[in-house]
Amino acid sequence: MRLDSYRNPKNENFRIFNHMYLDGVRGGLMASNAWLKRHGGQLLFCMPDDLALSSEQTEEIMLKSADKRSAKGEMVIALLLLWGMQDTYPCEKPAGEKTGNQ
């Protein structure tokens, strides 16, 4: 889904669908992160384990990401959400982790 379609739904049904789509993207990103964590991969973002994002918070993260990047209407919202999650919940750098463990 493109940013322009998300921001300008044709009607209420499209607006609801857009929110459902964004919730699905959030779920996919979180599932990917959980798989990476379980298999020792580098996480996409480092959200606290006890935090649950609402649909409204997810939308706010994605839209802030779009604004930060001056995203055009054809930009894919899944990428904007991923980048927004990385901005909002950055992971420690490996060197920082070593310092904390010493």
C-alpha cells in the first residue's frame, strides 16, 4: 500500500481497511523480529518486550517516519513503518553491548 492511498482513503471502508493493513504490517515486522531473536539474527528494531503498540501508536510512528523522510505519495507504508520502528526503538550498537557487559 502506498502512502497516498493510506492518507487519502476513498471512503470509510477504505480507511478501516488501511488501518487493518497497517496492523498486519506491524504484526509481520514483530513476527520477523521474534524469529530473528530466536535464531540469533540481528534485530530489525529493539522494542521493549512488555510494550504493546496500539493501532493509533503504529499509525503515528509510520506517519512521523513519512514526515521525517519527506516521503512522497508512492512510498510503501511498510517501509515507512519499519524505518519508524527503527527510529523509535533503536538497537544498541554491538560495541555498546560489550561495554555494558564488562
